[in-house]
Amino acid sequence: MSDKVRLVEVGPRDGLQNEPGLVPFAIKIALVERLADCGLRHIEAASFVSPKWVPQMADGHAVLTGIHRRPNVIYSALTPNLKGLEAALAAGVDQVAVFTAASESFCQHNINASIATSLARFAPLLALAKEQGIPVRGYVSTVLDCPYEGAITPEAAAQVASALYQMGCTEISLGDTLGTGTPKRVRALLSAVSQEVPLPQLAVHFHDTYGQALVNIYAALEQGIRIIDSSVAGLGGCPYAPGASGNVATEEVVYLLQGLGMLTRVNLDNLVQTGRWISQQLGRRNGSKVGLAWTK
Ligand code: HMG
Ligand code: MG
């Protein structure tokens, strides 16, 4: 099995969608550019969702068109429907992501649709994306626990992951939206999902509410996962998952992977400086332990 891990940096999207105030798009652009300069090769830079639902992400066009693009970097965005994809294409996106959930209640709260309706909405989106040569990632949220329904079975998560994969999503990201998971449950989840979606096409997306994200990532690595979502300075959260905290910090993931010899390309020193800079811009405590401890 390959020792190479691919990181998907979701800070500019998952991180900034949950900020209480509106972050100026010049800061978003500077963040995306700095992350690319750290050596990150996939950056989720924006969302093309309803501005009534998530006003923080209303400036996706300005962000994507304002970036000075680095070669070999994928700039992607969330798109919940065809309207979102059309807007993302107009902004020159490289890749998009659809998102649904393993739990009906969360799906309803997050995108105002049942799981089945959400999948039906994705069909025309996937068709247009294919025509345009744009890969589509599929997120499954609440794969372990739902804020409204409690525990979710691995089979329920596997069923939704399978549906997205069968529809043509090139990669499926499994979201522990609440950050409540522990390694035993992560292993059970991955055993079930990998029967439906090949391991190389699976990503893990851990929020770190209970401080379990890194051990969960380690368990996932042991099971063969090689795509990891993370967010600089541990920014993040979902407006429709009350109480959930940020994503696992990219600094922590890079430190872990470099220690394991599974990632070399990212400049950790630059990344730490970027995490400190964005935390300062947002007036937040840095959510990365590596970022706090780094003295080099
Ligand atoms: P709806 O209200 O059912 O949609 O929302 P609608 O089709 O009835 O449209 C309502 C209005 O929104 C209309 O405008 C549409 O034009 C507009 P009006 O006529 O009232 O002026 N609209 C749009 N505008 C811009 N872009 C669009 C778009 N679509 C409709 N794409 C909808 C349904 C899906 C749009 C809404 O619920 C929504 O935008 N939800 C997004 C919620 C969100 O972004 N959540 C956070 C991201 S998911 C996440 O964080 C989890 C993840 O990190 C993984 C994990 O951690 O688990 C990925
Ligand atoms: Mg998330």
C-alpha cells in the first residue's frame, strides 16, 4: 500500500464558514495563497451555497477569481445543487464537492432536504460536471453521530457513501461532523464503507471536539486511508452542528505524517506562521498545538 498521503486543506471553507462575522475576501484570498505557498496541493477555497443560509461564504466568486493561482494546486468549492455548480464554474473552480449526510435530521437541517432528495439534486450536477471535466467529491456528514439523532450505524454511512460513489463522485469524504468518534468506531465505519467504496477513493474528515481526531486519523491510516482533510489552525465547524468545534489542525496532521515519513512536501514552518497569522486576523486563539509549541 502507498505511503503517500494526500491532504485536503479545508480551512478557507470549513474554517471560515463558521466565523461569527464576515471575513473580508482579501483575507480569504491571502489565506488561500499562503496555504498554497506552504506546499498544500488541494485547497477547498469557497462554497457556492445559499447566502441566506451561510452568509459567510457569499463571496466565493471574488475569492476564486481573486487568487493568484499556483500551478499544480487544485482549488475546489462546495456546491449543494446545480445553481451552485454553475456559479463555481463561472468562478473557474478546478473541482467541486457535493454534500449530504448519513442522518436524515442533519441532512434536513443542513441542506433542507431528505437524503434521497439531496442525491436526486446531485444527478444533474454530476452530469454537468462530467461534461465540463470537473471531478466531484462527495461528503457524507454525521458518519458516526448526529446532533439530532445520536449514534449512526456504519451501515447507514456506507449506504450513502455507496450511493454517491455509484453516481460518479470520484472521492468520498467521511465527516465526523461532531468530532465525537473514537478509533474503535472509526475502524467499524471504515470496514463497512470500504466494502462499498475502494479505500483509495475514501477520505476522512475529523472535527476535533473531543480531542480524538489525531488518534482517529492514525486508526484510519492503519486501515489504508491515504486522503485526509484538515484545517489550518484547527479552524472550522458547521453552522448546523451546534457544539461541534474545528477540524483537526493541518499543522498536527503534517507533524504526525512527517514523523511517520508519509509526507515531506509541506513546509511546516510556513504552515505554522500561516496558522498564527489567520488566528490573529480572526482574533482567535490558535487551535493548533503544534502552532502554539513551534519555536523553530
Ligand atoms: P433551500 O432554501 O431549500 O433552497 O436551501 P431553494 O432551492 O428553495 O432556494 C432558496 C433560495 O436560495 C433561492 O433564492 C435560491 O435562488 C437560493 P431566493 O429566490 O429566495 O432569492 N439558492 C442559492 N443561492 C446561491 N447558491 C446556491 C443556491 N441554491 C439556492 N447554490 C440549500 C437549500 C441547499 C441551497 C441551502 O440549504 C444551503 O445553501 N445549505 C448550505 C448549508 C451549508 O453550507 N452548510 C455547511 C457546509 S456542510 C459542512 O460543513 C459539513 C462538511 O464539512 C463535512 C462534515 O464536517 O461533516 C462538508
Ligand atoms: Mg466539516
